[in-house]
Amino acid sequence: MSQRPKILAVDDEPTNLDIIEELLGDECDVTPLTDEREALETARRLKPALVLLDIMMPALSGYDVCRMLRAERTLKHLKVILVSGNAKIEERVRGYEAGADDYIVKPFSPDEFRAKVRVFLRLKTVEQVDEFQSKLLTLLGHELRTPLSEIFAPAEMLTDPGAMSDSDRRNLGGIILAGATRLLRFIDSATFLASIRSGQISMECVATDCVPLIHQAVASAHGPLAARSCNVEIEGPPSLIGCVHPGHLFTIFESLLDNAIRFSHPGDSIRIVVGADPASPRVSFIDRGPGIDPDHVATLLDGLDVADGRQHSSGHGLSLVVAHRLILAMRGDLSVESVLGHGSEFRVTLPPAQETVGALR
């Protein structure tokens, strides 16, 4: 079973929202909202594929809300359809100028309404796939330079006919091996991410105690932790149950801990805080590193941008994108809070144990 598209419907009339849910509820997850002032924050949190906006609302017009949505960089692929009882051409033009993708006049034909929604959901998917492919190719060019240079330069030195000690040969061989390992890790991450995006990976999520997975991730990071003289402090209850795929959640924890280690100062303590609320299970990875540029935080988990070279070094940034896609597939979430000079917190919100998930998209 594939993950259903999310639609946010904004209308101050509950009856209109009931009609939209009746028309689209069999195919989509519809979130109704009667307060237009909450539309932007709800869209940021929900990340819907489509927003249906009534125009005539008490506090803000649909045009105003549309402009606010269009100004949010994390929602650039969002499709917006305005819904109104006014069929005047001037109103349609005003809607398009505000950034709307289409305009539907009430009363509308149910079949036409569903058809329009399907068209814009397909368009959003196509645009995202095109951008993903373009960014992945750009990132490949950016990421492959360093490991390839680490392989070529020592390989050329090894072919030099001049005298070389066994110790120097071993050192050069070690450099080549490290570069090849980085290259393989990046290719594996890119391939896995492409499989996630294309919907080729399915998984069954089950009620799982997540705390042992945290301890496993810490144990697997013994080498990197020792190399930077860092330690890990795990805080919170000894058990936290979520409806997850255990293997993929371990990958997420491993990636977030690796992130914290890489950006921690030598000798730092990394905190892993386990939430105590079983209705909203959460795990936070907190470091005291240099923090992340605020302009980069918004796209760190969703994009494949290469603007921050440190974050993407060694394929590292790609592992965060993979972690984000995995937790979203389990109907959880991954968020970031960071202050320059004071460190970052990566917070994993897990689906409660009573929820079930079908497939990964």
C-alpha cells in the first residue's frame, strides 16, 4: 500500500470542508482547517502536496494565505488551488498573481473537482522527481571529487619507479582504501535514496522498543567517539515504544549520532534525550558543535543542495536526507533546531505504537 497524498483544505465553513473530505477522502489524507491564520504553520508541519484555499475568509483572504505559502522556501513544490463562488475573470487573474496554480468556482462538478486535484498531484510528483534527479547529479559531481583525488594521487605515487619504503606504500594504500570507502558509502546512500524516492522499498512497521536501538548505535560508533574523545549521555526512560521498522530506525539513529560526532569539539559530551510521553515518542540528538547557518537549516533535510560544503563532506549531508525520508515513510518526523556557536538538536518524532504503516515512498 503506497503512502497517500496529503491535502490541506482551508475554509471557515465546516460544511465545505466536509464536502471536500467526502470527495477526496478515499484517495487522499485530507486535513481540514477552519482558521486561515494557522494555514502557514500547518503547511510547514504537514508538508501537503496540495492546498485547497477558500478565498472569502474572515481574518485573511485566500489570496493573502496563498502569498504567504509561496514565500515559504520549504514549500516550493506545493500546489495551491483557490476555491470561490466568484466566477469573474478579474478574481481569477488576482488568484494567479498571488501564486495560485488554479481556480475552481463553486458549485463545482464532483468529477471535475477530483480530476483537477489528480492532475496537480501528478504535476507535483513530476516536478519533484525532475529536481531530485538534477540535484543528485550536481551533488554527485561535488561529492566524488574528494574521494577520487584521494585515490588517484596516491595511486600515481605508487606507480613511480623510484624507491619507496614498505611503510610509505602501506600509508598510500591506506589513503586509497579510505577514499574508496568514502566513495562506496556515498554511492550506497545515493542508490538507497533513489530507491526510497521511487517507491521501490517497502517495509512493515511494528511496535518496537527504541531505546535498545539507541544503545546499539552508540556501540557501533565506538571508534569515531574514541577518535574525538567524545562521550554519549543517554537521558530519559529506559523504554520508548514506537511503531517503526527497527532496521531503518537504527540507520536513522546511526546517521544522527555520526552527525553529532563529526561536528562536536574534541572531548565534548553528546546528549541523547529520550522523551517520556508514550503518545508522542521522541528522541533528540544534541551536540555542542558550531551550529548550522539559519539559511541552510530549512533545506538541510529536504534538499540535496551543495551550498554547505562541510555538511555534505564524505556524503554526510546525503545520509541526513536519507534519514529524513526514512522517518517520514514511517509517518514520523525529523526536525532540526540550531544556534550558531552553540550546537544543534536533531529531534526524531516516532509514530505511536498503535499506528501502522504499509509502504515506503
